Amino acid sequence: MAAVFLVTLYEYSPLFYIAVVFTCFIVTTGLVLGCWHNLDNRLP
């Protein structure tokens, strides 16, 4: 269902699709970097 929704979005507006993917990438990168930062703080 999600794949059909994404394909429909892409056909409707490629720029919006790119913005959604870019936003997800930024959020994921932020979470990963945040987790690494917390682990670095916990190490002696």
C-alpha cells in the first residue's frame, strides 16, 4: 500500500517525492549521529 502511495506521489509531483525522501534521510542521519554521540558520552 505504501509503495502504491509513493508511486502516486512521484507521478503527481517528483519534487515533493524527493523532498519526502530527503527529509527521511536527514531524520535518520540525525538519529544515528545522536545515538553515536550518546554512546561516546557513556564510555569512560
